[in-house]
Amino acid sequence: MNILAIETSCDETAIAIVEAEGDTENARFSVLGNALVSQIELHREYGGVYPALAKREHAKNLVPILEAALEEAELLHEDTQAIPEEVRSAITKILEREPGLEEQFLEFVSECEVPAIDAIAVTTGPGLEPALWVGINFAKALALVWDKPLIAVNHMEGHILAALARQSPGKGRTSELEISNVEMPVLALLISGGHTELVLMKKWLEYELIGQTRDDAVGEAFDKVARMLDLPYPGGPEISRLAELSRSSADSDSQGSTLESPLPRPMINDATCDFSFAGLKTAVLYLLKNDILMNRRPSKDKNIVEIADEEKAAIAREFEDAVTEVLWKKTSRALEDSGAQTLVIGGGVSANTHIRRTFAHKIQEEHPHIDLRIPTNALSTDNAVMIALAGFYRAIRQDFATDIIANGNRSLA
Ligand code: KG4
Ligand code: ZN
């Protein structure tokens, strides 16, 4: 079955075409086409994702990306298609809120053959609603002209399935993936810009929320702390880079922080599997205001307070250490409480080198029977391949949608 998947929940416009076969227990995937445009550069000047801009950019990017993905999949064939008047007017209605998209869309579909795909999967939440709607309306319009069924995918289910997927052995190509030999229950630590949660899957696609953040998501904390350190958006990769620099620098103490007062590890010893990162972020703010900046006052020019690069790196490292320790402690508790056999880490923050390394090491040391699965970096951050994977799992359950709507707060459990 060929699935065309569309992802526009945040600041990545992505479309993938994935050939999928097998069943729940043993699914195999071949990524035929995968196109993605990141809007990060555009949002950088706002210090975060600006929803109206994201929506406009998705509308601008979708047709070119679709064309690129189909072309890569060798499914793009020129042909003149007559679009009946009633279909045209239905499309006008579907795309009326996406300025500029209708014209591009009609031009594209009237010049190419209906491609050999079997279903269209699209992210319907969680995410930014204006951004989600663009992808949904585009998917609806495609489903209508090409007469294909639609699948409404939960973005977080995509992150879980992408984390479970591994490169097929012996294929030697990153585009060949499979989901197999999964021992239940699966515990998923989902860490992204909008989420920090521990989810338990005892049966395929049935979820139980066993822990979540009570305030900020971990990715949000990375981004906010990065802003305090005057680092560009998105902050996660920047903090990670500086923290690694601090760890590898010759004069740093490789055993721990180089800061005089360590940052807190919020809720690390409480009995729940919940998290809190707002206090950690505030602690960084106070550290900067009270300790570092105060100490700087007697310097030559009172008005210019710059943090030295080494200081930034030391803070980034201590922040990353604090986050990682809390994430590990709670995950370890959840593994013990739930009897999980498999652990997956998904979401953008799972691209973090220190978190990946620490989890791999700790699992080996403390829970050697657990099968730890972490996606490749490209599958960790938002992408459309993960939406295709989830789309396949839904399609084999005949879970097709007749009408779909965006739900910014869509949950798994
Ligand atoms: O899953 P994702 O791509 O989008 C959402 O669904 O939110 O996650 C984005 C988040 C951002 O907060 C970004 O700073 C963070 O993931 N992130 C990282 C790293 N790469 C991305 N955080 C820490 N270390 C990284 N290497
Ligand atoms: Zn995500």
C-alpha cells in the first residue's frame, strides 16, 4: 500500500510517500519520496513560531513539496486532466481560507496523472491549529480530485511509531524501515516543543498517560533558556552544541558542572511520573541576573554586560544535565512501575546527543533487559515519514476518516 503523508503541525512543511506492507506485528516500509521545507529561518526573528506566518508558508510550500515528493517517488507523470466543474467548485470551497493555494493546486492537479497511491494521511493534531488546517484542507482537496481515502493522524502517534521503526537489516538503505519484534508493554517518553509525557502502550495503538509536565514542555524550556543566553531559535540544538563544547573542553571538570551553584532538578524525588520545567527555567534566569550579572557590575562599563562564551556553555551544560537527570529518573520509575519491556524516546528533543547517550548508557547499566529504541535524528524531529507510518497502522484497521478537523490539543489517551 502506498501512503502519501502530509505534516504541517508546526514550522515544517513535509510530504512523504511510503510504500508499506505487512501487519501490525511486522510492518515494512520503503520511503519512496520525502520532501521537507523548514521555516526555521523565517521564524527566527520572532524568537519562536509565529502561527500566521507558519500558515502562509505552508500554503506556499505544499504544492512544490508535493511535486518534489512525487517526483522522487517516480510517481509524477504529466497528463492533462479535465477537472469537472462541480469538483472545481468544491475545491474552491475547501481551500477558500488558504490564500493563493487554490490556483496553484488546480494548476498542478490538472497537469498530472492520478498517482499510484492508496491513501492520504494527514496530521490533525496536536499542533498549531491554523497550521494544521492548511495541511488538512490540502489533504481533503487531494482526496477529492484523486478519489482517495483520508486518514487523520495523531502527530504524537507518529513520533512513537517512528521511534519503534528500525532500519531493515541487510538493506543498507536508511529508506528501508521496519517495525518488528516489539515487546509489549511499550513505554514512550515523548519530548518536544509542546509535549513532555510518559505514555504506556500495552496493546497496539492503545495508550495510557502515566506522566506529563505540569507546566512547560522540555523543548519549550530549551528554547526559553536559549533565548536568555541570546542564542537563536530553536534553542535545543544550540544549547546542545554549547553543552557538548563545555563537556569536551580540556579544562572543564568532566565529572560535573562548572557552575558554582548547581541548578535544581525539579520534582526528581517526588513519587509521581510527572515533570515540571518552569522552575528550572526561572532558576537559569536568577542565575543570570543575580550571580553572573551582579558579579559583572564592577567591570569597566556598567551598561555592557556580556556573558562570556565559556559561561554560556557552562550554563547550557548544567541545564542539559538537570533536564536529562530528571527525564531519566522519571522514565526509570515508570519502567519499574509499568513492567514495560520496550522504551522509545520520540519528539524533537530526542535528537539531543546528551539525552540519547545518557539513556543508552543507563538502560545498559540499570535495565539491561529493556529494548531501547531511539529514532535517527531525521526521524526524531517533525517529518512526514512518521505520519505515513502511523497512517499505515490506521489504514490496516480501516480507520479512515470521512470528515476531519484540526484539534490543536488532540491527545493520545
Ligand atoms: O517534535 P518537534 O520537532 O516539534 C514539535 O512537535 O514540537 O520538537 C521541536 C523541539 C524544539 O523545542 C527544539 O528546540 C527541540 O525540539 N530540539 C532539541 C534538539 N533538536 C530539536 N532539543 C534539544 N536538543 C536537540 N538537539
Ligand atoms: Zn513533533
